[in-house]
Amino acid sequence: MRNTTLWLLFFGLFFGNFSTVLGQTPEDVKVGLVLSGGGAKAFAHIGVLKEIEAAGLRIDYIGGTSMGAVIGGLYAAGYSAHQLDSLFNTFDFNAILTDDLPRQTRSITEKAESDRYVITFPFDGKKLTLPSGLSRGHNAYNILSKLLLPVRDVTDFRDLPIPFLCIATDAEKGTQVILDHGYLPRALTASSALPTIVQPILMDGILHIDGGVVNNYPVAEIRAMGAEVIIGVDVQDNLLARDQLNSVVDIVAQINNFRTIERMTAKIDRTDIYIEPEMNQFTVLSFKDRKAVIDLGQKAAQMQREKFAELAKRQQAHVPREGISAADISAPLEISNVRIEGHQGYTRSYIMGKLGIRSSVRMTPDELQSGINNLAATNNFSSIDYFFESQSDTTQTGSILRLQMTENPQKSLVRFGLHYDPLYRMGVLLNVTQKRLLGVNDNASIDVVIGDYLRYRAHYFVDKGYHWSVGLTANFSQFNHAVGRNFTNSESEFDISIALNQIDIKYKHWHNQFQLLTRLNQDMEFSLGANHQRVYYFSETVGLDEDGLPRTVFEDNHYVSAFAQIEIDTRDHGYYPTQGGLFRGTLEQFLYNGAANENHFTRAQINTSYAWPLGPSFFVAAELKAGASLGDKSPEGLDFFMGGYGYQDLGYFVPFFGQEVMALRGNSFLLTQVNATIALSAKSRLLARAQVGGIGHNLFDDLHWRNTMEQSSVALGYAIETFLGPLELWRGYASGVRDGIWQLSLGYRF
């Protein structure tokens, strides 16, 4: 019996091994996937992945370059093809490529700056320079960081659900860099940093640019990982004809393709299943054609269905991946500590204030990204890398948020703007800004407006985040304008027998301010300070001065005041908000009045508005403005003026359609208005506005102020956002005015 058992065991082992040699036992072939770069054309990879999944084919290794690296990296991390299809459908690629950040990411001071300048150039002290790329890649990095949070602890890309690598280029040496370890989101952005579009990515001491420059199809690298069968998807450009070279992107792509196309012949021979979707009608920037590109990728992959099925049969059965869910990328983060590196010119309190983190905190990924965006919106940092580390102290909970900052080497900026309105007329704005002029966190700038009227604004600000910041500002404005015969309240100032319908007024205003400011959050600021103003306006139309020259001075006095102000701005657009609100409340106590020093008075102003959508293209906004002088009678020189539209608000000038600038005046006013906007496109709008208000003297001294709401107007307009800023044309009609008035303005207001 014992001998029989031994013989049976011997024959079983012998024939079992023999059958294995003959291939009767299922093999488990290792499949590698190579995804080329190609910008928007790389969406075709998603269509190919759909067919691979439908065939039940397991991918064991993935390698990609540029946009192929992005799609391959997300797939390797756990996303399915259908998830990738849905994700990319939600992205605004124009905002990603231009690093366009939501207005809410900026502080109120930064919002004002973004609504003023047309173009900005770095300045190295001798000449204007150009940035190394149109985009810093910040938005792309932010998106990938959030999507890849579930694998944030994976530093060896072989440990991902599917082992992965991608290719970048060393910008200094022109050599290939294989990225197979580190922080996955940063590796993907480094691989896809297309020259001239995205600035180079500094990582591990190497300046990286798009991997397509040296290797846009890493087939040999995936074979070296252990792949026995290679599936390759090629969406690279062919050489363009002369009439197709129409942009700088086309030229750069053509130069890169000279070498790439020559090398592809040998790489195709190393590919077992080669897929080349028909992409001739698309370019690297055809992001709006995402669906059509995916469909073409899927169509090309369907031609390989039989090969996919045969290959799947050569693999052992595998358990489908669980994947990544929406809950995985929205789970709250516990941050026990923040480590910041590379911030020599800006203090930790400044950075923490922008982040919105005071100490250990529990926050959502969206809240963290909002803080990172706040930092990026300052333009003080050329890159902001952030990732998480586990606590070395096991007694503590939460993760360490580590930030690696690269400060923007350009501390000097030159900025330009252009504007036209009926009050200031044409003006060209030149700005020079110097960051870190006297110390950390400070910013000095001067605006000079050259045109019909010379104006200036000098500003120095030390930003300390949530702590008290300090600001100094000096403004000068002037204009000439014709006003009605009843402009002055004191008719004895000139000979009333003179038959004049209008008086030409020359107006000059100096405003110097000291300010202490603290941010309660990114959208809310509270400030205290002191103002010095000089108001000087006169007419050469009527009267004679002491020298016998034609001139009547209506106001020439100095005023000193202390003020407190709170401002909240959550609007999504400075000119045409579709949602969000504005509140600005100011209380000012005048301590010195050059006209009558014994008269001390208080002035209060409020400006509040809120906008909301009523449909995908229809928006409304309600607004309330009011101002009043309290206590002793205020001097006429500080009256409010109502009328006109399109000019920069000086504080005491209230826009009102259908009336000329300075047509109405008083020491108090109340104005309500409703705005309606119809978006015709992303840049053009139809506008309508209705206004009801009153202006006069001491309107709020009793309860009958409602009886003074005698002014009303309606206006229709058209606006289009141009390179120079908004171009607006309005036709307004006011009560008591016979004819309507056209109002034209161009450019950001300054």
C-alpha cells in the first residue's frame, strides 16, 4: 500500500509538471499600458480604457508622458475610465491653463488691484522681463492634489494599485527624468509642464519641463518594469503643413515633433497592440471637444476587441478594483501641525493668515485648497507644494501639513491700465510695485495716471495677515467739469445777474490716510485710522479774485478726521457679480475743519449690495447706498454729489444715470437700485438698472426722509469684457430731465 501511494504521488507530480510545460495550466501574462502625451487629444486614452475595462483585461503597469501621464496616474491610483470621463467633464480648462483663480481667493485689497490693471510685467531693475510660462500650473496641481488625496501616503509609485511611472525632462540638461517616486500630483504636473504654456517645475533640485520633449512614448521603460505585453496609445501630432502653423503653440509642437516622429518607428515595433486614434482635426488645445476625442479613442480601441479578449484569457482571474469614491476625496483632514519651508521674505504669521489656519485644525480638502489659493493669489510665490506626513509621535493624532514655498524672485512689477469715462476722460495708468522694500511682508506701489488729467496714488502696506497690518496712502485726483447754475448753495459768491446756464468747475482733491487693518477672514476687513483731505474747487467762468482775474473759489480747505470701517466682499466679479454680496460701512469723526474749526461733525456712509442668479444666464442685484452728516453742520466742500456713471468712486461721488456728474448735491443722500443682467456669452451682457433716491441737506434729521426720495432713473446698457477691461455703453433717463444721456466707459476704473 505504501509503495502504491508513492508511485501515485510520483506520477502526479511528473504529469502535473509536464502539463505545465505544455501550457495546459493558465498563464498570467503581465500587461503594460503606454499613454503618449498630446494635450487635449490625450482624452482619447479614456475611450481606450473604457474598452480595456469592458474586455475584462487587467493592466499591470502604466507609463505615460504629459497629459498621458495625468490620465495614467489617475487610473493607476484607482479611478475608473467612466469616473475619468465624468471628472474631466467638470473642469474649466481655460481657468486651469491660465491659472485663473476665483475672485474670492483674494483679500479685499488684492481684489481692488485685480480690478485695476490690464497687464503686468516683472521688472528686474533694468528692463521688463517675461514670465517663464503663461501658467504656474497651480490650478492643475490643486486639482490633482485633491483627487489623489486617497493615495497621498504613497511615495513609491510601484505601490499604487497599478504600478506607475511618468517621464519629464531636465530643462537644464535636456535629458530624460523617470518619475517613479515622490508626491504623485507634483510628478504629474512636472511631466505635463508644456514649455511656454506652463512654467518649469522645480522638484528635488531639478527643473522639470514636459516629458514629451525627450520621450513622449515610454515603451522601453514599461517593458523594463516587467510588462510582457505592451498596449500603446499614440495621440501625438504629425508634422503640420505651412498653413496649419498659426500659433506659438503650433510652432513649439512642430519643433518637438521633429525628433519624436523619427523615434516612433522603433517604438511602434516594440508595441504589441498599437492604437492610433484619428486625431487630425484636433489640436493640443481642443479641450472643448473632449467628448468627440474620447469617442474617437473608444472607436479606435474597438478595432482591437478580439486581441483584448484573447489577452484577457491569458490572465488569471482578478478581483475588480474598489476604486476611489467622492467620499474618499472629501473626507475631513486632521492637521496637527504645519511645517513651512522656503519663506524668507514672508513671515509664518502672514502665510498662516492666508491659509486660514491658526493652530491644529480639522478642515475639509476644499477649505485647505481655498487657503492655498489665497496664498497663490498674492503672486508672491512662484510655486507652492503641499503634502502630508504622518506624525512620528504616535501619541499625537492627525497629519503634518508640509509646505514647500518657492518665493517669486521678481520683487518689482510694472503694470499698465487704460480708461475712458465722461468725467476723467482718457487716462493711461502706469504702476510700479516693489515688494519687500523695507522688510518682510511689505509692498510699496505708486500709480500715475497720464492723460487729460494728471492723477496719482502712492501706497505702502505691511501685511501681517490676521494681526494688525499698517498702511499709508496718498491720493490726488482732479478734473474739469461743467455744472448747472445752481451748483453752489451760496448765490452771493458771484454776480447772480450774469446769464449763465452752466459753470465750468475745476476740482482738485488730495487725500492722505494712515490705516491699521486686520482681516477677520479673506472676505472681511476691519480698519481704523486717520484721514487728511484738502478739497479745492473753483471756477474761472464767473467772478473776480483779489487780483482782478476771473475766478471764484468755492472751496479750499483742509480736513482731518479719524475713521473706522468694516468691509465684506464675497462677490464673484467686481463689475458684474452673479452671486455674493458687498457691505462697506464707514464712520468718520472730523476733528479739524479748516472752514470753521469749531464745528466738529460725524459722517456715516454705507454701501451694501447682493447678487443672485435667477437662471443660467439671468442675474439680479439689489443695492443700497446712503450717507449722512451728523452733529454740527458740515461744510459744503464735503457735500455728496450725485450724477454720472463710469468713473472711479472718490467716496463722495454717487453714480446716477440720466444726470450729469455733480448735477445734484447735499450733505446726505439715500439711493436704492436694482440691476438686471442677461449674459449673452462669457464676455458680453445686456444690462438694465432702475434707481430711486434722494439727496439734500439734513435728510435724516426727522422721520420724513421718505418724502425726499424724489430722484429716479432707468437705464439700459450693453457691456463686453475686452483686453483693456469692460466696455460699457448706457442710455439713461432721469426724472425731471427732458432728454436721455449716453454714458460710455472703457477699461478698469482707476
